[in-house]
Amino acid sequence: MPSTPNGAADGSGAPPSSAASDGRPAGRPGATLAVLAAAQFAVVLSTSIVNVALPSVRDSVGLSDAGLSWVVNSYGLTFGALLLLGGRAADLVGGRRILLAGLALFAAASLGAGLSTAPWTLIAARAAQGVGAAAVAPAALSLVMRHFPPGPRRGRALGVWGAVSGAGGAAGVLLGGVLTETLGWPWVFHASALAAAVVLAATMVLVPADPVPGRGPRRLDLTGAVTVTTGLVALVYGLTTAGRSGWSDPWVLGSMTAAAVLLALFVLVERRHPAPLLPPRLLTTGSVGPANLVMALLGAVWVGLFFFLPLYQQQVLGHGPLQAGLSQLPLAAANMAGSSLAPRLARRLGPAVTLAAGLLAQVAGLLWLARISATGTFAAAVLGPIVVIGLGLGIAFVQLTGAAVTGVQSADTGLASGLVNTTRQVGGALGLAALGTLAASRTAAFEHHYSHAAALTEGYRAAFLASAAVVAAGAALTPLLARRHPAPPSTEPPPAPAPDPGPPGNSAARTTPTTR
């Protein structure tokens, strides 16, 4: 397995010019990392903060049940589908420039969502939020990889990155409940707008500037972007609709057929385009391919966990939204602890063993969680399992994030960052659709013989058991990450040398090539 955040240099990743000669990132590394981590936290937070507020949103705006689902899906679809484009744009235009543009759009869209009084304006604003998030997430991770070269400092930086990513989901549930019960549902979105505005201002001051674009050609694969975006939208739409209308529904069949055609077309386009959005060589570089496959499996379980846990607590244990949100704090704390431990464990045990241990810890926790009952309590049935799951999730996320972006050419770090986020989002959508169908069918099978709470519990237990099997499959794939392949020479024109725009000492802003 290539060196993930474990202190071993891999000879690639961030170029030497992005760091000082002693291996430290140029400028103010602590402040830069804090800003980039805050950007990632804002994106992850917005994925879950709206869930608790949905009933209030429906009553206030006048949404139907089907329309209510699109308050969530419109964000997730545009976010997941456009991440590759956001990553490539960060490589071509500059990570800081794309980050600033994404934060500005995200803040404006969040404000628009909070001010919405009609269903279509709210759904459109949530879609625009997803577009902004698709620019922010890969650009921020690309900047982390470029300003923190391979070694212990990158390991610690990715540990912070993993901690805030894991905490964002749980914090969203908690903050959503607090804001909805105190200030009202619009503040769920206003809070996101305020956070994005603060991060935007901090980025302008604390993140080193991108170099002046060189004279080399900057080509963006728009055909590939359109085909992969529409293909993923069709795929996720078909899966989410199937859970409500069944697999024989004409819209489901049409969407799945369109997804297959568009994604096949995307593969053909990428093989022929001179500057493809997703170069086929990238998937065979380092451990990018297997790391993204395991990340997709991890994403399926991650999204499903945050979906089913609040449902079990509210529909079976009788917790309110705020209490359910507070109950996510142990999971978030364990996730942050696992993310912090991951670099040290990797240096001591090796990255492959550390990743396998993190995944197997999740398997154990999910099997334990599958023992829930309709008459249980949070302390007895949920608290212990989620602590174990959180520790394993934090460890595995840091290792996979590093593996998915390590070993690639410096000009492709934004693209690799977008790809790993895409696989997590798409894996989450696919996994949630499959797990939701499994849980619903299991509940229906027990509905006539058990109480409603007991039948729901059987469905959730089945989902957690299936999640354990998915993570176990990911653990079985970890030996593939040990097969290291060097990055092949790029077939694209090399970047033209950029002039020195910055003051002496700002080596990151002065010479780091981020455009072509």
C-alpha cells in the first residue's frame, strides 16, 4: 500500500516548491489548515443539518412528501455529480480560486434557501448549494495535499481533515435540532450561509494565493463533465425513486437505462479526449483505483449509519429530534479520536494493517449494533457500538483519503481529491438505496406478526448486518492497496512556467504549478 498519512514520503503528492526546504508548508500552516478544514466542515455539515428540520420545512413551504425528499436529493445529486468537474477545475484554474468561487456560491445559495417561500425556489437553492459544495470540497483537499508534503505533517493534516469530516455529519444533526426548535428552520440555512461567509473571508486572508496562470493551454473536458454528471444524476434518481415506486416503474427503468448509456458514453469520451476529465491512467496510478473502491463501500455504510440511527432513536426509542441529535455526540467524538490516532497507528503498524484494523473495528461495531431491540435503551444498545464504529470509521477514512490522492502527479491532485469525494457520495447514494430497500422489505415481512416498533427494529437490524458485510468486503480488498504503481508520464502539455507574483518567502504562491 502506498504511503498514506504515515510519514513515509512517496515521491509525489505535493511538489517540493509548495513547502519550505525543511518539509514544512510555506506561510502559516496552522492557519491554512484551520481554514481548509473549516471549509470541509461546512460542506459536510450542510449534508445533514437539514434532516431534523424537514417536517417544519414541509409545513411552512407547502411541500408534498415527494417534494420533501428533493430538499435532500437536490443537494446530494449536484454535489456528488459535479465533484469531478470541481476537482479538475481546481487543477486547471487554481485551488484557491475555485475554493473562493465555491464558497461564494455556497453562501449565496444557503441564504436563498433560508429565504425561500415556495417549493421550487427552495429546491433550486439546495441544488445551487450542491454546486458550490462540489467546488469547495475537492479544492480544499487539493490545497491540503499541496501545502503539506508527504510525511508526518501531512499525516497530522489528514488526521484533522478526517476528524472534521466525521464530526460534521453528527454536528449537523445536533445543530439542526437546536436551530429548528429555537430560531426556526430558516436558520438551518442561514447558519450555513454565515459559516461559508466567514470561511470565505478567512481564505482570502490566510490561504496563500495561487500562482499567476501560465501561458500553456487550459482545456476542460466539458463533454465528459456533461455525460458523467447527467449519468450519475440519472443513476441516483432511479435508485431513490425505486425505493418509493418500485423497480418496475417506467421512470425508474428509463433513468437506469439512461444512466447506463451516459456512463458508457463517458468512458468512451475519456479514452478519446486529449485532456480527459478522468484520465484512465489515474485509476491505475498508485492505489487510486482500489482506494476509491473501498471508499465507495465505506461511504455506503457511513451515509446509511447516519440515516438509520436517528430513525431508530425517534421511531422506536421515542426520542425527540434534539435528543436524537445529542446522542450523535459520542459517535462524533469517537470519529475524531480515530482520525487523530490514524497517523500514529500507521507509523507504528504500517498503513495496510492500520486500514484493515479500522475497517474490522467497524465490522465488530455494526455486528454489535445489529443486536438492537424494540425494548432496548440508548445506553445499553447503541452507545457502545457507535463508539467502536466511530473509532474505526475515523481511522479508515484518514487512511483511504491519503491512499486515494497519494502517488498521483501534482497537477492531478485536485482531480484525485474530487474523485475520492465522488466515490464516497455515489457509494453513499447507492448504499442507502440498497439498505433502505432491504430494511423496508424486512419490516414489511414482520409487520403482520410483530408490533410496528418491533418490525421497524427488524428492518434496521437487517440494514446494520448488511452494512457489516459491506465493510468486511472492503477489508478483504485492502491487500490491493499494497500494489504500488508509479504515476505514468502525462500525455497532456506540461505547464508553462509561471512568473513570480509573490513576495520573497511565499514559495507556495510563487512556484507551485496548479494550472496547465
